[in-house]
Amino acid sequence: MRNPARTIAEGFVYLECPRWHDGQLWFADQHDGLVHVLDSDGTRRDSFAVPGGPSGMGWLPDGDLLVVSMNDRKLFRRSRDGKLTLHADLAGVHPFHSNDMVVDDEGRAYVGNIGFDFYAGQPPAPTVLAMVAPDGGVDIVADGLMCPNGAVISLDGRTLIIAESMAARLTAFDIGTDGHLANRRLFAAVDGHVPDGICLDADGHVWAASPYEKTVLRISPAGEIVDRVVISDASPYACMLGGPDGRDLFICVAPHHAPEVTTKLRGGRIDIVRAPAPGAGRP
């Protein structure tokens, strides 16, 4: 039996898209409009605002941060002096909120979107995955996806795996030399789950947050669920491997997903549990 997760930081609103970068944990508090930076023990080191609510994050080769503006459907670039500038406008390709993202070694950003008005009760609808080039150019590299959400890129940079939240599956693609995607295939079916944020470990397993089942799943390259972390009192929305040896699994947890509820409760927190293998690839 895996040891239960423990909380290292709390008092947030709704946390998503955690990243381990330069020895620190970065994550988006979407409903509070802030990105936070913590040490591995939960000590807060920095916070900054992102218009439209932050979501997916990744770094360009020169060290600048890319961060998604979820509500505004934009991608911002944050330089080392903290200045935010527009990197790409995604409103022309994303029909509703922009969402999670992974950035490759070349600085190409693969940005998902919800695809329908979740809060208005619209039915799920297929949508696209956008690729933003390092110069800010936008291209569509996959379509027919059911809420493309958390994404990872393998250590060799050749494979992208993305969670299709509204299709209960993880989908894999080959990444071409020009960044375009091919050879779409099923990585894993996770019936009964709504996979949200994901991360990759050195054994090729994907950890996937399953908020409605209050579980984080470890899924093998064969598509089998081989381990799980249960969060009994709230919902895990995303996860990231990091820490000094890469084996700390940081989990973004919240009691609900509706902004009118989360902003009142401020029950968002970071939980942590030890994992069998360190993080690998991107993000």
C-alpha cells in the first residue's frame, strides 16, 4: 500500500499545470490569476499575475517562460525581468478556453483547449491541438480531439502523449522534424476516468490526474494502470514529478472546479507523495 500523500502548501484557489524547473515547483492558480513558485518543501518564492488566468507553462531555449492565458486564449512570453508580452493569439483556432501545454526543446508549444463551454453545460465537442512556433506563428497539428488537456513529450523528443479528457484516453503521436504530428494512436484507454494533467517518468509510465475519481493513476507503456494515489478528501487535477531526485510527485488538489465555489473555499493545495521512478521528458 502506497503511503498517503501529504500537504506541503495550501490556501490557494484552484491549482493546475505544475512544472518542475530549475529546482523549483511552478504552478498556475487559475481562478486567482496567479502563477506561484515554491521550493520543494512548499516555501513560497515568487508569484506573478497573468491576464485571463494562467494555464499551461513551458520554457523557450533562451530561458523565457511561455504561459497560456486560459480565458483570453492567448500565449504570453515572460522575460527574465518579469515583463509579459504577447507571443501568440489563439482565439482564431481555439473555440473556447485555451488549456494545458507542453513546449519542446526547439521552443515549439503544443497548446490544447477545452473545445466547448463546459460551465454553460454545452455537450463535449471535438477540437484541435495548436502548435505555436518559436516566432509566434500558429498552426493546427491535430484535430478531432475531445478536450486535449495535459501533454508530455518523451525524453528523445520523438513522441507526444496527450490526455483527451472527454474521451477517457491518452493519445500518442510521432513528432516530425518540423514539429508536425503523425501516426496518431491509442496510448491507453482509461474507462471511467477523466484524465486531466499528466507527467512522464523515466520508465515510460504516465501519471494522470483523475479528478472525478479522486485518484492519480500511473499508466504503463502497455496502457495498463499499475499504480494509483488516492486523494480521499478532494480532487487531484494535475501532477508533476520533481524534487531533489525527481521522485517527488507533486499533486494539484482542489475541493471543486467551479470558480464561484473555489474562490470562496480557497481549498487549493499542493500534495506530495514519493514515486517509484523520477520524472523524464517534458514538461
